[in-house]
Amino acid sequence: MTVAVKVRGAVKTYGTNRVLDEVDFTAQAGQVTAIIGPSGSGKSTLLRAINHLEPLDSGYVTVRGELIGVRLHKGRLRELSERAILRQRSRIGFVFQSLNLFPHLSVVENIIEAPVVTQRVPKQQAIKQAKELLAKVGLADKFDAYPRQLSGGQQQRVAIARALALEPELILFDEPTSALDPELVGEVLTVIRDLAAAGTTMIVVTHEIGFAREVADHVVFIDAGRIVEQGPPSQVLVAPEHDRTREFLGKLV
Amino acid sequence: MTSSSPPKPARESELPKPVEETTDDLIDKLQSRKVVPLRHPWRWAASLVVVVLLAQAAHALTTNDAFQWDAFGYWFTRPVVVEGLLLTLQLTGLSAVFGLLGGILLALMRLSRNPVLQSVAWAYIWLFRSIPLIVLLLFLANITALYATLSLGIPFGPSFVEFSANDLLSFYMVAVLGLSLNEAAYAAEIVRSGIISVDQSQLEAASALGLPKGRQYRRIILPQATRAIIPAYANQLIGLLKGTSVVYITSLLELFGVVQSQASINSGQIIPLLMVGTIWYIVLTSLLSVVQYYLERYFSRGALRTVPPTPFQRLRSRLRTTGVAR
């Protein structure tokens, strides 16, 4: 198995609040890793640290062996230039919790923007790819629509198509369904399930425990900035070893 | 013992049932009838009052000979007035362009993370919002009293070219420069307000996609900010258009300057001349308002689910439904 993401000694503080406290974390390529935990536990911060949206105070992140956001120079980790970081990000897809498509651009313009600008894909080819991706997420007919004309679930599926358009090595999902009403959650999870079946490397921060049990290969439970427990879902979600994990899961049911 | 009298319940059942129409029955009967809309008698009353007042005003304007409408007609398209009008347009156009460019630059400086750029932009805005335009123009017009020569060279070092301040700064230049400096300070705050009105998550989404910094602003932030900027900037532009009238103190003959100087030559014609100026300013302001309307419509793409029809489209569809036009 190849390591897709490696996080070592990750520390992040906001004032006196230690959001990430020496977190070590590994995600395998071709697998789905689910991060679960209570609100404020640091799970979103960990996810955002992986593509350097949240720079770490200390510790480091590698994606497929490449340091993210920093470089090793004379025995120290130094922050990369903004341009270099942006270039790295275009290899890593990110789907946000809030629906943040670009409202003034049509669905297709949202999708082709990054490939055309950052990877210099010819526009016609990008549009063709966008059509294929929209078909994949079940929205082939929404090509010309503007985001506000779509339901929350449809918007989130477009956001997934937008992330996929960069053909990323890895996709990060930050609670992709928590802004949606229960009826729309299913359609988004279906898309993620299909991606998992196709062997896409994904890290998903989620509150959908049933979904994590079904789709994830590896589950990480995080609380107060530390990883409490991790392992296959059959272990962490069904027969957890730690009281804290049991307490958290008990509250969800 | 009670067999002779018929049972009580039977007797009651023989009584004719009173036909009682309930509200539900009534509503059932009426359900296919149109609802009578609420009448608004006070709307009619208020409209009547306003129409009477307007009629009075129109009457006062047209019947008072002191307005000298024939003189107004004479002056309205006189070449000297048209020249002034063109100068007003030039001054407005140039200062609007320079002012907006400067404003965007200042807004980006204020929003940058560089504390030096931030404070310089803040200080510029503070200073030029504090100086009355008329004072600024007089300072610039008298620049030779401060600096007789201006030179281009290494800062604090030798200079390569030297100009006489008087040659470089004609009154025309003074006007454009003064208006632009003033305009940039106000435009900066308008642009900044537009930029900060765009949700932070848009920038985050753009940078998660790896879009270069400039592209994030040009393609994602500014188009959305523009929607908030247009109404405020249109206000500012209209203010600028009328503000150009201040430059007459540098003896530059723009629209108001012409009106003012002609009134001093042609005694007794001040009222028609002022009306000429007023009507021209109204015409220009109206044109700007129309442009504003269509720009707002264009930049509302995606912000509204459906863009409402323009007044022309509404008129056309109304005419079509009444069968007047086909």
C-alpha cells in the first residue's frame, strides 16, 4: 500500500487554544479515510492543514511524499511562496462544508476555471471534461445554470465535479453534507460512494456515522486536538476500545 | 300508562329541520368566484394631491415670464455653452478613470497585509477626504508658489529632467489632477466596501482550487464586489459630474464657468443661463442613471434567480397583451 498523506507532529494553536496537539496521521492511497469527532475537536483544522489552508505552527504534511506548504532548507522547514503553495493545491481537491461555488459564474464556468487557468487545458477540452463530470454526478442538464438556481444537494455535487476537474491525487471533504437537509444528503453521499468504488483517495470529515461505516476503509476518531482511536470501521465504530469514543458514538445514536 | 301519548323522540324527528347554512357551505358555493381585491381609497387621495401640486409647479414654471424661456432656447445650444459642456464631460471622464484606478489601488493597499501600504492608503484617504475640493484646486493652481520646478530623477539624488511647474500644470491639468486626487480617496472606500462585502469563503474556495492571487481577485472577487460597488459609485460619479463646476475658480470655462461668465456679460439673463446649466446637468445625470441601471442588471447575473425585465421589455409585453403592438 502506498501512503497518500502523512501528517507528523501537527500542532496548531489559536491563542491559548491548542486545536491540534501533536497529531500523527496517515492515509493510504486508494482508500477512504473518515475523520470523526465532536465539534471543535480539530478535525476540520487537520483536514485544512493537509492542503495548507491552515498553516501549522509545527509539524509537517506530505502528500505522496512531497512536503506541502513548506520546504526543507538548512535543517529547517520554511514556508513556500504563495505561488508554489497554490500550485500544490491544484493537485488536491477540496470540497467545503458551506456551499461555496462562485455565484456569478455558471456551473460550467465554475468547473473549467481551475483547469483552464492552472493546468492550461484548452477551453473546448475543459468544457468537454466538465460535461462528462456533470454526467458523473447526475447533473448533465444543469450545465448552463447558475449556482443559486440549484438545490443545496445539486450545488454540492457541482462542487465535487469542480474538485474532480483538476484530476486530483486526493480529495478532501469537509463535512460535505452538514449544510444540507436530510433529503439531499443521500444524493451527495451516493456520488462520494461511487468515487470510493472507483478507488479515489479521499479523506472525509463527517458526522454521518452510517456512511463512514459503509464506505470508509479507515476511521480516525479525534477529540480535543488528539487522535483518540483509529482503525477499520468495524473496530472503531462497532467495538471501540476507548470510553471517549464509546461516549461520542452513543450520543449520535 | 304512557302508551297513549306518542314517544317523544319520534315527535321531534317529525319537525322540519331548520336549513342552517354554515360558513363552510357558503365558501364551497363561492369557491369558483374571483376574490374582490382590497380597495385603497387613500392611494387615490394621495395621488390626487401630488398631481395637483405638480400641475401647480408646471404652471408656475411656464407662466412666469421671468424664466425667459425664449432666452433659454437661445442659449441652450449656443457653441460657447456646448464647448463648456464638452469640457465638463472631459473633466468628468478623465477624473472618473484616474480616480477609479487610484481608488482600486488604494483599496487593495488598505486590504493588503503589508502594514506600511495599509497606513499610507489610510493616510491618503484621510487627508484628501479632509481637504475641500475647492481648497485643493487653489493649492494646485498656485503650486509655483510652493515648488517652482518639478524634476524626475533618483529620489534625494540627481535629477534627469526638470520642468517648470507652471509649464507642466496648465489649468486643465490642475483641474484633472485635483478632481482625480479627490475622487480616488472616495472611490477607494467604495471599492473597499464592495470587496469586503464578498464572503471570505469565496477567496478560500478560489485558493483551494489553486487559482493565482491576481486571478482570484479579477475573476472571483471583483465581479461580485462590482454589484455592491455600482450604486455607490454611480452616486459618486454624479457628484463628480456636478463637482466639476468648482473648477471655474481656476478660470477654466466648463459648463458652469460658461454660464457664470455669460451671465456677467449679458445682464438680466442670469435665470435662463442658470436654467441652461441645470437642464444640461439633469440630462447628463439621467444618462448616467440609465447606464447604472443596465450595469446593475449585468452584474446581477447569478445573484438573482431570474433577472427582472427592463422598463422597455415590460412596456413592450404590456402593449402586446393589450393588443396595441404586435
